[in-house]
Amino acid sequence: MLSGFKQFILRGNVVDMAVGVVIGAAFATVVTAFTKDLLTPLIAALVGKPDFSSITFTVNGTAFAVGDFINALVAFLLVAVAVYFFGSLRSAVSCSCAAGIVNRQAHLSRS
């Protein structure tokens, strides 16, 4: 029974998935820091206040916290922008690296 578990754990796809989860968690930390420390202060500089939680309206004595929804929406959009930014940056680096490898291989094959 223990050897079966060991065989399952040491399969390539399980190890790859574990590495992906760890890298994903680290990437989430980077995106959160980028959003909180760079993009949110930028919005605060443009709008004047990064927190909209004080925006509410009342209907028949019931308060609707529209500001909390706006905060969640802004946070989602900022994270989406950060993910897009890092994704496109990664693609640009990957493309330039791949182009360099292809150019080097073409140069070596001519020699």
C-alpha cells in the first residue's frame, strides 16, 4: 500500500502539479503586491481616495453598501490588469528568447 502511494506521488504529472501550485502561490503574492503597492496608490492619486467603502444608499431603512462592491470590482480589475501585464511581459521575453535561439541555431548551421 505504501509503495503504491509512493509510485503515485513520484509520477511526473503530480510533481509538476505541485510545482505549479507553489509557483502559482508565489505569483499570486507578486500580483497582490503589485496591485496593492503600485496600482491602488496610482488610482488614489488620480481619484483622490482608493477606498470607496463609504459609498452607500438607503432604501426603506436598508443600507446598500455600493462602495464595497466598487472596491471588489476595482480590486478584480487591478488584478486582471496585473496578470495581463505580467503575462504579456512573459510572452515578450519568451518570444525574444526563442527568436535568439532560432537565430543562433541558423547561424551555427551556416558555419
